[in-house]
Amino acid sequence: MSSPLFPPAARDSGALPDGVVGEPWLLRVSSRIARDPHDACPTATHLAVRPLLAAAATRPYPAVPVQDFGLGLLMRCLDFIEHHNRAPEDVFAELHRTAGTFGGRDPAAHPALLRWTTEAVTGFLAARTAQQARDRDAGLPPTRPEAGEWVVRTQRSEDPDHRGARQYELTAWGRRYASDDGRLRDLWVPSPGRPRTDRPDAEKAALANVAAFGEPLHNAPRGRRAPAPNRTAPQNTERARVFGYGGGTGGVHPVADWTAAEAKRRFTEYTAPVFARAAADTTTRRPGPDCVTCKALDGCTTVRRVPNLWGGTSAVPPRKRRSVSVWDLRVHATCPAQYHLTRQLHLDALVPEHPGAVRGRAVDAVLNRRHSADTRGPRGCRDLPVAADTAWSAEGYELTPRTAAEATAMLGQHRALCPLNGLHADEEVRVQPTVSCYVPELDVVVLAVPDLLFTRDAGGWVWHETKTASQPLRGDVPLMRAYPQLALGVLMLAAGTTGADPRRSWVEFELLHPTDAAWERLDPGHGPVVDEARDVIASLAEPLLHDTTYAPRPGRECHGCAVRKWCVEGEAHVARRIPTARTADDDGPHAPARPEPTP
Ligand SMILES: [Zn+2]
């Protein structure tokens, strides 16, 4: 292939963002870029697809106290088994004996990750064997593991094109298999929980293109080193398949099964426009989750820098840049092991969710839809009918008759309390926006997703949080301690992260209960309120940011824990005790607004 992988867009200005150095001529786009999340930062993406660019400022080599890539050991074990002909039992024995280091320099893995890996590798091998048996029955040839990474590359040109690019590469993360004649090629893409079923068309086509046209690359480029000029080995692929594998469940999901021509057609239709956009925009900045890996953060003037947000102390030795959300803080406070396994490694055994949590998400979904619906005329839910929203299964929520009745009653409570009731049409309303800031001395990106953020009365911003609960508001726990998202809202408004004047802004809290409701207001311009918020966040964030072991803290939450099956202490705790129903007075933290960035 000598033409660019995707079509021309607006001419690249050629200027690098402040604080970024290196060579822009190599464009390497992974299939993951095709997911194109709504809160992606165009500048961060533009830099992410140019592997020879880097931040100018050098940082100390960060300490990684435990292995922080959940799928890394799965791939390592499968490499030993598939490419070095080692027996699985032998590999598993070494995995556990060396705590996942295999004698190398990598940090040790969390004990639960070792157990997850053993199970996930065993399930993967069984799934591959079952697929091979189905193929045999269908008259298809066997496929064998391919060690070299598959990359679709264009010829390297002497002169840069309109993007400043001399070479394009398309990559996909996964495991590769091909028939001896090369006509059938498979790509298996593992995930830490269930196999992903929500990949957009652009990502499916990107994966299938690598399966169909990728060249086995035995000198795969690493880091910022430029790859060797390509050799051309045209593939004779007739059929390309992509399978998703869920390491947490052992499930397999067929992603694509196309002829090479069909894969190419779909790539042109769906993927190429997304990649062209990803490579083009060098000026738009959208602070948020992408700040964590962004090469331009040091020179970015759009992200809000807030030194001393809660008075935290830097980790010694320094760690990799991290993000922290209220969900992270709450999960870590409940159990550090659960935080590490679910929030950092994204492991998930998909245990059934607590009915109260499903109810809370269902109410959230209805409110978000209503609040997003009409921003022109009269606003708010005061005059909207409740009954129309009770077809919960149609919304995708499996509620019991009891929780469905509770959810409907909560929506009824909300009508009178809706913060948008009577709001003037000129005011700006954002539903579940990502609000972020950067704490430079901690190298931490703080992420928050308030339920509503809206302007009120010229210049002030209202940060509104809605919670659903089985119990009315308790008076014995301070509000911000019970709901730390309010404390973070206070700190972020006080720091002016939304561009707000703290003296004209406030945090609102709405608690919905089937027979009752509560409404509270917190003032970020009031010193004692800010001091209390700082104490609340510091008491949660400091243990998280300095944790190096993520030890389990067995307790009531073990009963509904999504990773307990890999946690010896959690299993022992549940086996010892008579199971008790969860009695928490709320539905737990809100699920993150953005899908996890996992393969
Ligand atoms: Zn409303």
C-alpha cells in the first residue's frame, strides 16, 4: 500500500504544541483510536498517533509498585505456551512462583491478578480449541499462532504529505493466528471482563483490516525509536475474522468475519474518516481523561492547574501520572484490593448488580434524558408526566416490581425539586459533563462528572448532584463525608475550574427517596465549607495515592464484589460469615461516564 491509510483532511499547520518535541512524520494509529469517545481531546489524540513525538520535559522514571496492566500477564503466559511450546501447568507454576515477574525487572503482580491470569489463560486456550473444532466441522483449515505483531504499513516516502507524514501504520492489540496457506487469518482480542460487544463499526473495521492485511513484523518498533523501512509481503488473505474474548467470564464474541475486500470496504467507509479526524486537529483542547497520557500537558493552557487542591503530599518515589475520581476514592476506601483490581486493572467477573444500584442508574438515565431534551422552551421536570417513564425494561434496566415502583416514586419526588424548573432559556445547561483539573505537584488529573452543571443569574455556576437512596438522609454523618462528590464539587468550584466565580456559585444536593426527598446547598465561597471539603478529600485521596500494596480489606462489601472470586481473603470472609444483605443507605457511587479504556 503506498497511499495514505485514510484520506486528506485540512492541512496540518505543522506546528507542534508547546512542550512537545520530536518527529511528526510517522503516523501509527491503533484500532482503539476508532472508538472516538465524546470526551476525547483532539490535541492529545493528534499527538498519541505520532509515536515519535514526546513531552520535552524529562521526568524521573516512575515507580510502579505492582503490575498495572491487567492483560499483560495473560499475553505473557500465552506467548510462552503458543510461541515457545511450554506446557500451561509449567507456565502457571512459574507465574505464581515469581509473582508474575518471570525473573525479569517487572514489579510483582497483585496475588488476585495471578489467579485471574491462570483462569483467563485456561479459558482462552479452551475457547480457541472449541473454535478450531467448529472450524474443522465446517471444513476450514486449522490456524496457528503467529508471533510477530501484525501492522498495516504504507511505503515510507521521502517527502512529507499534507499532514507532515511520510509513513502510516495501523496496529491492533490482540493475538494472531493464520492458516498455513495464509488464506484464513484470525485476530483474538482479550478483555479483562466480558468480551466487548459495543465496539463501533469503525473499530471493527480497523481490527478486521489488521487481520486481513497486517504484515508480521518481527522488528516491531518500540517506544520512540523509528521502525525500519517496511518490507512488502502482500497477503493472500481471503477471509479475516476477529473474536473478542472476555477473561473475566471466558466468553467469546464474534466481532467480524469478512472477506478481505469487505474488510477494506468497511475500513474506507467507517474507519478512515475517524482516523483522518484523529490525525488532523492540532488546536482544539478538551481537558479530561486524556490528560493522563497527554504529551502536551506541560504546555497546555486549557487544563486548569490547581496546586494544593486538597493539600496532598507527593508520592516518593514519583509515580506515573494518574487520574482520580470520586468513584476511585470511594472504592479504595471500601477496599484497596477492589480499587486496584476493578479501577486500575479493570477485572470484572460480572456478578449481578445490587438492585438498588440498578434502580439508581435507571433513575439517572431518565433524568439525564429529560434534562438533555429541550434546552429552548420552559425547562425542568415539574410538568412532565411520570407514568411515561416506567417502561424500565425498554430503557435497558431490569428492575424488580418493587424497585420499579420505587424508581417511579423517586421521579415523582424529583418533579418538585428539579433544579431546572423555571430556569431561563438563556442559561447554559450541561448534563453529566466531565469537569477536570490538574494538581501539578502530585501529577494527578482529577475527574468529576456532576449530574448537572448550569449557569444561574449571570456568572454563577450550579453544580448539582442527585442521589437515590433506600433510606432518608441521615443526620449522624456529615453530608460531604457521606457523599464525597459534594466535597470535590466544592473544591472544584472554589478553585474556579468551570470558570466560575466561587462567590456566585454553589453545590446542590438532591436526595431522592420513594416517600421523601431532601435538598441541601453548599457554598464554595465560605471558608469553613472549603476546609471541610479539603479534609474529606484528603482523607480519601492520600491513602489511595500512597498505596503500594492494595491489600484486601474484607467486609460487608465482599458479598457483592465483582472480583471476589480471585481474592482469597474475600472468599474466606464470605465463607466464614452468614451472608448479609447490603444495608448501605445509598446506591454506591455513580458508574463512570466513560467506558473503561481497555482493549
Ligand atoms: Zn428534572
